[in-house]
Amino acid sequence: MKTFNDSLIKKMERLAEITISSLELGKTNRAKRCLELAEDLLLKGNAEMKNAITNVYLYSVSHYMEINRIAIATFLPMSLHNEYVKQINASGV
């Protein structure tokens, strides 16, 4: 059985915390930079990185945005938005 890189998971959790904190404080430029960083890692990272971004980072950030009625489509870069749509469709919502 393949084990996950705990350090990578913790880093994605921390990036999600920073993004959410930025949104809470109204620092939209900082939040957008975090989202752009995640987008860049999603596009250029290996399979493990992509899994961590979609399953940890994107799940946490999109959940926060949904609860607080933040327009996801206006904030998420294209690839992250596509992954978000895949998550929504996979969940059966």
C-alpha cells in the first residue's frame, strides 16, 4: 500500500489555512496569490502533488468558500476550477 507524504499534506493544509485566513481578513490579493500558487503546483507538480492539492487544499478552500457564499468561479484559476467541478460532479451534488 502506498503511503502519503505527510510533509506534503501538512504544507497543503497550511497553504489552505493561509488562503482561508486571507479571505476572512478581506485580503483578496493575498488569497489570489495563494490560489495562483496552488494552480501552478497543480500544473507543474507530480501526481502526488496534484493529489495533495485537489484532496487537501482545494477541498478545504472550496468548502470554506461555499459556506461563506464566496463566488468560487471568480476566485479559482482555470485548472483549480476544473478540479473543483470534478469534485462536485463526483460527489453527486
